[in-house]
Amino acid sequence: MKRILLTLTVIVAGLSMMAPDINAQSGYNPPPATARQKRHDAWQKDMAEFRARSEHDRMLHALADSLASVQAAAAIKNQDFVLEAQSITFKNGANTFVNSNTNFIAVKGNRAVVQISPSNFASGPNGVGGVTVDGMITDKSITRDKKGNINYSMNVMGVGINAQVEIYMYPDTNGATAVVYPNFNSNTVWMQGNIVPYENSNVIEGSSL
């Protein structure tokens, strides 16, 4: 019995070793990939390429944001920056997208300009659709918390009009929010945008009050 089992084992092993050779001699080839499989393989290839491009783009965007953040932080420290607003929110909750060239907060040394011009149609007191406050900076304060958020606070003393301004810049980006508290009324305004060095800004300053 043992001799029979040993013989069968040897025969089975020999057949398994001969199988590849038999296939090769008979010209056997595996069946070609189906159209569905080809589409699946092409989709996987496209997705791999898309993920590679997306990762590359994310790295570029992160690097650009980091550089912009460093430049903005240095500009704030040097009193030489502009917050170019992209949207404005009024006290009643109304929010509107605005032209960053005419809606901004500019700081240059001890001078500051706060300009809010939400209208592209009416000239307004400043000639560009809103109000411009030009004045000297007092009570300036710059702080940075453990998370990297920068808070810049100042009073702007213009001719007949004063305003308190709070600017918050977020970490790892030059995105910022500013709150303007006019001293002559309670019409608080929120401005959302980006902080850039003064020399890199292209704002249009209207006539101040």
C-alpha cells in the first residue's frame, strides 16, 4: 500500500512539472483581456495620474500659502501692509463681494487708510463708491498666540472721523478678517481678504473725509 501511494505521489509531481511545458508546446496563450477589464485598467491608470497631479498641486499651494504668510507677517511687523478685501459684511448681516482695489485697509508707518466702497455704480463721498478714512495710527498693538494667529489692533484718527480697527490673520496663510468700529456711529463692518506687503498692492485710494 505504501509503495502504491509513493508511486502515485511521484506521478502527480511529474505531471505538475510537465504542465507548463505542455502548454508551451501546444501554443496555449491566456485569453485576452476583455473590453471591460481594459476600461478598468485605463481608469486605474488615469486615477493614479490624477492623484499624482493633485498631490503636486497641493504641495505647490501649501508652499505658496506658507510664503505669503511669512511675507504678510513681516509686513505687519514693519507697519507696511494692505488688507485687500474680497467681501464685506455689514452690521445687519448683509454680505457682498467687493473689488479689492477699492476696499482695503492700508498701513504705512504711522499712517492708515480705511476705505469701504461696496458700490461700483455710485461715486460716494470718496469718488469711488464709498467712504475713505485717512488718519494717524494710535494705540497700536500686535500680538501672536500659540496657534500662530496674529492680532493687529489700532485706532485711526482722521479729520472728524475716528475708527477702531481689529485685524486677525490666520496661521500658514495670508488670509485675514478685519473689524472696523467707527467711533461716530455703531455701523460695524467686517472685511475678509488677504494681507500683502504695501509695495505689492494695487489699491485705488479715493478722497478722504
